Amino acid sequence: MALLRIEDISVSYGNIRALSDVSMSVDEGDIVALIGANGAGKSTLMSAIVGLVPLQSGTVEYDGQAICQSKHQKLTTDLIVKKGIALVPEGRHVFADMTVEENLDMGAFMVRDSALIARKKEEMYDFFPILGARRKQKTRSLSGGEQQMMAIARALMSSPRLLLLDEPGLGLAPLVVQDIFSKIRIINEESRLTVFLVEQNARLALKSSDYGYVLENGRIVLQDTGENLLSNESVQKAYLGA
Amino acid sequence: MSTFTLYMQYIVNGITLGAIYSLIALGYTMVYGILKFINFAHGDVLMVGAFVGLLVYEALAGAAEPGMWTIFCFFIAMLASMAFCAVLGMFIERVAYKPLRNANRLAPLLSAIGVSFILSNGAAWIFGTTSRRFPYPFENDPIHIGGVTITPHQILVIIVSVAMMVLLAFFVNKTRMGKAMRATSLDQPTSMLMGINVDRVISLTFAIGSALAAVGGMLAAFDFRVYPSMGTMTGLKAFVAAVIGGIGNIQGAMIGGVLLGILEAVGAPLLHIPNGMRDTVAFAVLIIILLVKPDGILGKNEREKV
């Protein structure tokens, strides 16, 4: 069953069209990857799902309910994420002047049960031991990889049903990126969390995913299972450097 | 009196004055932290706070002799004034600033100046322009410690200001909404992703800043009396204090206010500046800070790690 369904959405920045009639869906429990070159519109799509950029046309449906619609947008971002969606934004956007622990508290802003928050935090410190070691440190003192872990942990604090990851590997060393992707797979398997991710490292993204979409100049040009896309000739040529 | 005790006296006076600047500076800095906008109507909110406080105090205390009852009345008047200004602050934001949030950066600034005129002229219309005395709620017999004199009203100013700042520090560092306020000032879109209702945080920021201005206005009223344009100079100086501390930084506003108060109280006699020209000290300090360290003492000059 599709947890997230995107139907014919278009987004423009002034005269520049960023997305044209994009349709796609993410099934519950899957990891779905969206690959594409710089400027293809990947981050715009992520921002559109959570209502950070307005739609020109089309609908975004979550769990059978329209959350974003052109013209009569009813929900603001804070109400959309309350439905169970968490986005790890491109460039991590940690609250740099706050400690690791305070960042996790912010991730749990919507959770009112303090015992549950404490338990979630311990879970995160177990799963990302480096965060446990640095819980009292300002987040700005963390390395890029640690900040990415921090941003993912922060998103998991609200126990979302759908996790959106925007370029989790951006600017990180290959080993760190692999570590992050293995964590994502563990989260997906253990808690059946649905993951939709955008990534430049197409090989790693497709290898980790059940299904994939290819975005070019604001349009979906190809879609298939992760495996099939990996062996697709045009994907290999354009994104895998083969 | 030796020069040393004389200057100790100036410092005590400066701290008292500075504590008031700090309370008012907090409102400027908190709003700037989140909206990157200078609320120039903030000084007039402190004037409204002083008037409301005075009216409530007079209604309650009447002609009672200073004593426990009048002190109690003073604190009730302070709470009433804080509540009134909190609502006023939220109302001003909702009506005059929120509709302009996506407009040109100059628009809310001009709107703020308009609100400032409406408040001060409105007060002149209702209360007239003659200044009123804020009666001391207690006998103001000075206390002598060494060669330094401190009045009960100075002690009240310091105790109330410190209490307010401790409460505020607790709020922003320990409570859920306080942390949400810091998060919003650090990164607005990301705080929305956390499920934070940014509009509500902005309203709350105006409420708290205006309530603190109400307290500052009442405390300033002892020395400066109560009149419709009382907020202009005090508000401007509190703004200077916020810039000195690093605008947008809460601790900075606290430090900047006290520092400005001391500089003003000590600097004027030290440089033989006549009393009528004392205000120049604050603005000279502003110019020096802008030239030497435009980010202020605690301003954000660290680069974000990308």
C-alpha cells in the first residue's frame, strides 16, 4: 500500500520551473531512492512534500489523505510533520548552538511524554554511540559525519512512519557514507520504517533501495526496482560512471 | 569622600541604571534573534507599562502609608502591567508586523515607527503630557555601606531585575517552549520540521519581551517619572545595550545593559561631561562598538560548520 503518493505536482521559483508533473509513490516499509544530477529538482521535491515550498499544481497524499495541494493548501509544515513524517534536510541543519541532547529534545518537540522522550534518547545513544559520548557538547563541534548521524537521530526522535532523507551522504567520506546507509537499512528492517531518500551517490542509494526513480530536469524519466535500475544501461552511463 | 568611594558610588548607580537597560534590551534582542527586525515600538511599550503600573498602584494603594501593604500593591501592579503589555505586544505583532513578514525588510521597520507614534501620541491624548511621579512603595531612606550610599529603591531595582533574568534564563534553557524559541532563532525552516509552530513562538517572544519592558518601565519610573515620551530615550539606550552585547544574544543583552549603565555613570564624571550631555556617552559607545566589534561582545562571529 502506498504510504506516500505524489500526483502530477509542479513547482516553480519565479519563472524557473523546478518540477514538472512529477508523479510517484512510496510503499509502506520500503526504502525508495530518488537519483538525479545537481539541480534536477530533488531537494525541491523533498521540500514540497513537507509544505516548505508551495505547489503550483498537483497533490501530495500521505496515508490516504491530501497533505499538500495547489491553491487551497491547508496544512503548514508543523502540521504536516505531526502526521508522522520526518525530514532530514540537505546540509543537515543541526541547531549548531545547541547541545546534542537539546537537538534530540527538539526532535521530540511533538512528543509530550517525558518518559518516552528519555527512552528514545537512550535508544539513539545506543544506536549512535558517538552521540552518547558527545551528548553535552555543542553540535557545532561535531564532524560532518557526526552531524549527519545527529540529524538522523533527531528526525527519529518523533517516531515517524515516513523518514525523508535529503542527500545524507553530501560532503562526507565514502566510508562514513556507507556507515550511514547501513544504519538506514537497519532502521528500516528493525522498525519497518518507510524511507524515501534523495542521493547523488546513485550506486549506493540504488543498492540499498527496493525501488528507485530517476529525476532529470524536473521530470521523472525512469522508474524501476533498485536492482533493475543498477543494471539499466542509460542509468549506468549517466549516473554510475560505467 | 575619597575618589575611590566616589567611583564605587558611580558604579552602584550605574548597575542600577544598567539593570533597567538590560530588562528592556532583552525585548529588542529576542525579537531580533527570531525575526531579524528591530522593533522600534518597544520603547513605547515600556512607557505603557509604566502608566498601567502607576494607575493600578494608585488604585490599590491610594494614600496608604508606605509599608508592607504598599509593597504588596507594587508587585500586584507589576504583574498587572506585565500581563497588559504581554497582550499589547502580541497584538502589535499580529496587527502591524505579521502581515508584513514577507514584505520588503524596510516595511516592518516603518510600521514599527508608526506604532511607536500611535502609542506615545495615544498616551499623550489620554493622560496629557505632564509627567507624573511614581511614588515609592516604601520609605526611601538611604543605607550607608562604607562610604557608598544605596537606596532601598536601588535594591528593589536590582533584586527584581536579577529575578526576571534568572527566570528568563531558566525558561530559554530548560523548558520545551524556551528551547523551541532558541531553535527558531537559530534555524526557522528546520524548527518547522520539528513540528514547532513558528507563529506561536513569535507571539510568545513578543509577549515575554513586552512583559520585561513593562517591568523596566516601572523601575525606570522611580528615577525618570512617567510621561508619554519617556520610552524614547530609555528605549534607544536599551537598543544600544543590545547592540553592545551582540544583538540576537540574550546573555549579551543582559551584559550589555549593565555595562552601558556603568559606562554612563562612570564615564560622564570621568570625562567631565556635563549632566545635560550624559546621553552622548551611550551613543559614543555605540559608535565605538560599531567601528571596533560590530557583532557586539557576545555576537555570533564563529563560522557555521558546513
